[in-house]
Amino acid sequence: MADRAPTRPRLRLVASRVATVLACLLVWAALVLPNRISELSPTAFLRIPLEGLVIVGLALALPARLARRAAVLVGVVLGL
């Protein structure tokens, strides 16, 4: 019996989705982390950042082509 190894496109898809989820978690953490270390607690991570909701709403409201461009622009701005 030959083992069926995952194909490259499938592996790329999984890696892409994992990277996307990790990037989203990093941005979310950056938006909700408190300014002072004394305020750091598990409940600090339960907040929903307004900026994140606006970005997601914008991405959902735009057509797919413009949403991809907006995602690149937001990524560059967040990276800076």
C-alpha cells in the first residue's frame, strides 16, 4: 500500500491559512494589550478592539478585488 503524501498545493493552502490565523492573532494582541504591564491580565485579552471591527467590516463591504488591495494596504500600515 502506498501512503498518500499531501500534495504541495494542499500543504501550501494549510500553511497559508495557519500564517493568516497567526497574523490575525498578532494584530489582535497588539490592539488589546494594555499600555502598562501592571494592567496586564487575562481579562485584558477579552476586549474586542473597535479598529479590528472596522477593518473586518470594510473588508466584508468591499468587492473581492478591492478587499484584497485594502488587505495589503492595511497590512503595510500595521507593519509600519
